[in-house]
Amino acid sequence: MLKGIMEFAYLLGVDPFWTFLILALLLLLGIVKCLYPWQPRWKSKKTKDELGNEITIYYQIKE
């Protein structure tokens, strides 16, 4: 597997260090994303009233 990655990096003309660094950072990002999933707590909705004024209504999302 690592040999294939090194050959692919040489094919692209890139130092294998940068390829391994990008793969390690993507792996770290996946681990952090699994440990700390982000979920929104608020939802906003923009409407207009009868006078044409823009009104923003905020809702709290129940968990």
C-alpha cells in the first residue's frame, strides 16, 4: 500500500512526504469528526411581513 502511494507521488512529481502528510491529516480529520460530530442547535427562517419588512425567526432544534 505504501509502495503504491510512493509510486503515485513520483508519478505526480511530488515528494512522498507531502502525500503522506495529506493522508495523515485526512485520517486525523476523520477521527476528530467521528469523536465530535457537529450538529446545529438553532434554525433561522427569513420572512416578510405585510409592510415588506424582513423578519428573521429563530427556532431551537430539539435533540
